[in-house]
Amino acid sequence: MFYTSRSAIETAYTCKRKRWLGYLYQGKGLTQVQANVPLTTGTCVHEGIGFLLRNIQLGIIVQDSKEYFLSLDSHWVDDAVKIALQSYTKIVQESGIQVGAREDSEFVYAQEQARTEALIRAWAIAELPMLMKYYNVYSVEDEIVAELGNGIMLQARVDAILQDKETGRFLNYSLKTMKQYQEGKTDRQFALALQTVTESWAAEQYLKQNYQTVKQFMQLVDKKLLNEEKFQQLAKFVKKYIPITEQQKIYATKHCFLIKGRS
């Protein structure tokens, strides 16, 4: 088996030696010691938003609750921010932070923590109510491994897979943190991006894998190969996490751009 990913493929397009050093050297590749500021901010924002999406998926945050509009003083948003900032602190404490020669590391750290919190709170106000109204959350940041062919395995992690409440159709949900948004240009750029293609394909393979799991489960049920206790455990799992549907297609990708602004 040979494992690859969208980022590894894009790196190879730029420089094959960089791809070898970053992903294949001694079996796992080399990474820089200090944390990259934009990457770390994006990672921690995703972590906070992922916390909110998982709680919706599990039915803990529900549409008709008082928390539906998730105001600034909502404890769910506060918890999401806390998780993200704790993660940021841990990363910086363990590896330090990469700053320019004329930048103060403590100032950059404080600035990026404030920026991380602002982006999570802005997303909860502007985006989350709409998602809760129109979509069910099917999965959140699940690691997907699917075969491209001839033993080549694509590794992907989709931010979320959503299911339209009205049509039942699935779509890929992709969060992006960026310095600025350019009307038209940014949309076209991501519509044609390799990430959009690979994530959509990987998400479809994930749906197919889950559907096969459901089919196998139902076959065991039909053959009465499960005792009552085991049946109830598996039935609860299937009902909650793997909706029984033959629909195994991603119909669209919904991008959400979170604008950080320039430092």
C-alpha cells in the first residue's frame, strides 16, 4: 500500500524533492519545529467549530432549544472558544511559534488567540443558525482512507458532511481561514481546487463504506446471528451515526470563508 493525500500531491506539483522531504523521508517526512502562525490559527479555529458541529451531530445542541441562535454569551460558544485557545496554548508551549525577525512572539501569540476567538464567535453568529435550520450533520472531521487504485490509498479529512433536510442530499462542508476574500476570484479558485475534488470523492467513498456496514449489519439481523443484547447495541449505533440510505453521492461543496484580515 502507498498512502498519499491532497497536500502531498499539490506539494509534488510544486517541487518533487520538497514532497519527498516533507512526506516520505524516513517513512514519515520532516516538519518544522516551530508552529506556523496561519496554520496553527486555522487548525484551532477548526477545532472550536468542530466541537459545536459534533454536539449538533450528537443531538446535544438542537434547533428548538434556547441555544439555537447561540448568542455571544452562549456557554456552547464559550466552551468552543476555550477548547480552541487551550489547543493554541499547548501547541505554542510545546514547539514555540514562528515569527518574523522584527515581530514580538508574545504579541503575535496574543493577537492570534484573539483572532481565533473572534472567528469562532463570528461563525457561530452568522453561519451556524443557517446550518442548523437546513442541514443535518452527518460527520465531522472523520479521517477517511480510500483506494484510488493499484494499492494507492488517498487519506483525507473532510471538515464535515452535511445532509439537506428537505432533499436528503449530501454535501461536503469546507471551512477556510484566509487573509482576504476577493469577490468572484476566491470562489472560482476553490471551485476548481484539487482539495474540492479530492474531498468530495473521499466523502462519497465514506458514504459507500458506511452503507456497506449497514447492509452487513442487516444481513446479520436477517440471519439471526446476533443475540438480543448485541443487536440492541449495534442497532443504536446504526440508527444514530449511520443513516440507512442508498444515496451515496456528494452533490455539492459548501465553502465557508473566515476572513482573518492582515496583521
